[in-house]
Amino acid sequence: MTVQLGMPQPRAEGGSDPQAPQPAGRPAGLPAGLVDRYGRVATDMRLSLTDKCNLRCSYCMPAEGLEWLSKAAVMSAEEVVRIVRIGVDSLGVRELRLTGGEPLVRADLLDIISSLRHAHPDLPISMTTNAVGLEKKAQALKDAGLTRINVSLDSLHEETFTQLTRRPFLNKVLAGVDAAWAAGLGPVKLNAVLMRGINDAEAPSLLAWALGRGYELRFIEQMPLDADHGWTRRNMITAAEIRDLLSVDYVLSTDPRERDGAPAERFEVRARVPGTDTAEGPVLGTVGIIASVTEPFCADCRRTRITAEGKIMSCLFSHEETDLLGLLRSGATDEQLAERWQDAMWAKPKAHGMDHVGLDAPDFVQPDRSMSAIGG
């Protein structure tokens, strides 16, 4: 069912009515994949395993947390495996990212990954995590078939980390990152959100730390996906500001590799000769900047998202969702599920629209769901 999202409203726990009106179907004769009206083809699947999280990051979740979904409302391991199979075998999905909430809190995570790997021996399977608890699970995740890890890490200072996440777990996160590297879950990618007046001054030191350990750091513009709805464009650290912050110590040059639909614009990093605009020495590594708000990449978006309760979101900022799990639980065939998925992606908007609003985005209507309830 397609749901118009506006003011917060409760989400049905048993899935939507599979007999309810569906989105307008695609014209006949189109390719079999997840094609939209603007010629984009979604091949990168982001699938959320849970809405639960053991951190309370200020740009994502309120301090008191959210009302979690019941176990019955969330996709089972078998349902996850079936949906992924349809995406890969019938709809051209070529890459899978498991997300949350925090996927490590799911008790059957290893079973899910093992089943996915058995069904798809060559599929790249990555996972986004806050790394709390990863130290003890990294090797098992690798053995189960996980390809690599993305870790959220916004600060290397314990006090600042605790302020941002509302939990004193920095040492656990750092231990988890190192364990992932040791287990072979590389390249280990780190995601950092800079908050004005809190951790923005850390940008160069975060990059230096990542480069020194061989990790790939990506800075992400803060997006209007916080549950408190306190985001403003004025307070966001923009991609241009991030480049300026890094340029104090480094010279950035465009990475010659094709971006190939990736959300991050990559830069090669060299040391800056103090007091000059000149670089010295070899390339130290790369850094990425995901400028979803100020330099959007909607025209080459290749992502399709499934929430923990089996709703299709064609865009991270979508105000419409299409129920896949309710149809699955009603006894639908793989062909019927694939068709609904195709119809949902055909209706994908051209762009999220934030590039057309003012400094404080008064005309932008924030999605009802926070990032933790969507799955990035």
C-alpha cells in the first residue's frame, strides 16, 4: 500500500492490507530491473534488519529513544532472505548493504548473513554499524560471509563522542573498528557527521587518524532525518565547509576513479606544505564527502531501500512507502512481489527537492521517519 506521510502516525505492525490500491504500474515493455521514470536503475539495495539502536545520536534519535517495532512487525530471517533473493535473481540487485537501527543488536544476524552468502556466493554484502559489540563479533561476521563494514564515528574525543551519542562507548567503537580490520572486513569505511560547534574542528584530526590506519573516511552532511525535527540548513556543516576545514592541513584533488553512482565524491589526499597551496609527498589515501543536501547526486541514484518492516522506500527522503512484507505474508508469489517492487521504484521522485529551499528550509517537509527507522 502507498502511504502518504505527513504528521507522525502509528505504523501498523502486521503489514498493510495487500488488497489496498497499489501505485500506478510501469508501462509495458520496460527492462526487468528496478527502473524509474527518469531512466535510473537501482542496483544497490539497502535493507534494514531492525529499528532498534543502542546509541542515541543527537542527529538521529531523541534522548529517550523511540517506540520500537514489535518482533512480529519486523521481517524474519526467512523473509529477509526471500526478499533479497527476489532482488538479486529477478530485479538486478548487484550489491547489498545491511543497516538498522543497529544490525548488531539482532540475535539472528549471523544466521541471516550465512543464509544470504549461501544463496548468493558472489554478492557483495556490507553492513553499516555503530561498532558497539563489533569487537567480539567481527571474525564471526567475516566467517559467515560479510564482505566489509561501514562504521559511524563522529569523534575521537570521549567527551564529544558521549555528547553526540549520549552513550560513553567510544572505546568499544574503536575496538570494534580495529577488530573489523583484523578480521579482513575491509576496506573499513568510517562515516562522520560534523555538527557545528561540537565536532567540526575535529575534521583534520579525524582524517589523519583514518589515513594512518588505512581506513576510508567519508564526511556526511547532516540530513533532516532527526526524530526531534531540529535540523536547519543554517546549522549544517556543508560540503564546501568540510573541504575548507580539511584544506588547512591537506591538499585535495579529485579521485580519478569513476564515481559510478556512489554517494560519496572521493578526493585523493596529500599533505600541504605549511603556509602554501602546494602539496608535498605521495598520496596518503582518499577521503569522501557525501553532500546529500547542498550538492545532491539524485540524477545518478542507484539505491532501493527496504525498511525493517518490509516497506519499500524509493528515496531516503520519500513521503511514500510501499508495503512488500504484507503482500509476502498474504501468500504472494515471487513474481507478484517483484512487480510491486518495480511499481514502487517506477514512482521514484526525480530529486529530494532540498536544493530548491531557503537557508532554513522552510518549505522542505521532513519525512516522518528518522534515519534509524529508515535504514541508511
